[in-house]
Amino acid sequence: MRIHNMTGAPERFRKKMESFAPISDADYEQLPTVMQEKHFYKGEVLLKEGQTCTKFYFILSGAIRSFGLEDGKEMNVKFYFEDDIACDFKSFRSDEPSPFYLVAIEDTVAYYGSKTEVVPLLREGSSWHMVLFRFFQRLYLEEEAHSNSFKLLSPEERYHFLLEKRPDYLKRIPLIHLASYLGISRETLTRIRQRT
């Protein structure tokens, strides 16, 4: 891991947050003073199972995956790309150990904040309340849609849903990780792709 200076990170992060609701200059101005940029190499671990998640990562470039272990087998639950925020928010909020790993699957540059420094600023700024409400509302709806796809769609339909909604997944995620995310074997995914 090395420090990386990419210009425009504070502005880009603000633009992302304001896609949920406006933020006043007074509420935003202190945030860049407590956030940093870092470069993570492909394969580098940002969070391990059993650790408490104390940071969130706004991805400037690259990709991160979140996975848990089930009987020693990796089960991918989420992928994060440019302008996504990678974090185990449940662990972050509750201070409980995370059941997940966060690992860079590409060389990644992230603009990150630590809970101890960022949360007090978010509590002070009134315009952050609506931003965070809408951010977590969208996160919940995305998680629900993914969960419902396992209940309502066949593996092939899940693949086509992903092909339509997130084609970047198919271009950037290794097949072994993508198959785990879809809840199928790599061989099954290969057969589905061959039929398409």
C-alpha cells in the first residue's frame, strides 16, 4: 500500500454524495481534512474476517470485492468499482467483527475515511442527514434486488440480468468470482456463456 495523490478526489466524492442530496459548503469543508488517498495493489487485503470495519473506501480507480468464507470456500457478495463506496457498514456502525473480507481485485486508488474522524463531522453537519438517509435507502434497495434474484430467477436468468444491468461485471471480474456471486459453479457459468 502506498500513498497516492490524485487531484480532484474531494470534489469527486462530493459530487457522488450530492447525487443523493445537496450538501452545504459549511458541512463539507472539513471532510477533506480527515480523508486520504491510498493505492492498494491487486490482491491486497483492506479488511479481514474477524476485524472490525473502521474505514470506508470511495473508489477513484480500480475494483474491490467483498466475500465471506463458507466451509473454507470463498462466497462473493459484492463488487465495488469507480465511484462506489466499499465498506462493511454493519460492522462499521456496530463495532462488531466483520464476517467479510475486502480485497482489491485490481490495482485500486481509494479516497478513504476513518470512523473516528469522519463520523463526528457527519453528525455535526445537518445536510449530511438526508444524504446518508438516501444513500442507505439506495443501498438497501440494491441489496434487496440482488437477494430477490436468487429467490425468483434461475442461474441463467441471473446471468442475463447481470449482463443487462451490470455489463462491467462481466468484463472486469474473473469468472471464478463471478460464478460465486451468481451462486453457481464456474463450469455452469461457462456453459451459460457459451449458450449466449
